[in-house]
Amino acid sequence: MLKVLYLQAENEVTDEMISNLNSVENLDLEQKTPLRVLHRRSPLTRTKRIIKVKARALTREEVEVSCKHDLKLTESLNKRLVVAEVTSEAGTYIKEFVHGDFNRTVP
């Protein structure tokens, strides 16, 4: 399953950060049922796999377009936005993979 993510970093995105993201391959996760769906799903721990991540920083021009040419917003977000293509096993909770869901997704 392929998902495209747009991520906003707290600080400027470095080449090392992008390299770290792109090095993720065949990563096994232990995911507990996410809090957001726990009311309708069994509270289980599932093993899922991130097959590959392909990430890059958005260019200034892409940031400007996504900010609808608002220069103040563009300056604020420039060098802090990343687009990542995440290929994973079906059923992987990608949102929880990104933010950890209060440590309910490991690693």
C-alpha cells in the first residue's frame, strides 16, 4: 500500500534527516490498536511492516504554491516541509507510525 505524506518539521529539514527517512526499509512495527479507533476495534497488538520510504524536502517554489503565495507563511514554512512516499503492508496505521500514538507504535 502506497501513501503520500506531507510532513512539517519543527526546524529546518537537513539532508541528514532526508537520508535517515530514505534509509527506512523493511522496518517491522508493533502497533497497538490506535486510540482513535479503539472504540470500534479490538485492543490488539499487530505486527506490520514499512517496506520503503522515499522522502524529499519541498522546494521553495512548491512551498510558495502550497501557501497560496502568502510570503509570510512561505518564509515560515520554507525548508520545513517534506513529502514522503511510504510503502507499507496493508493494514499499517501510517498516521500512528508518523507520530507514535503515545508510544503505541514501536519503533
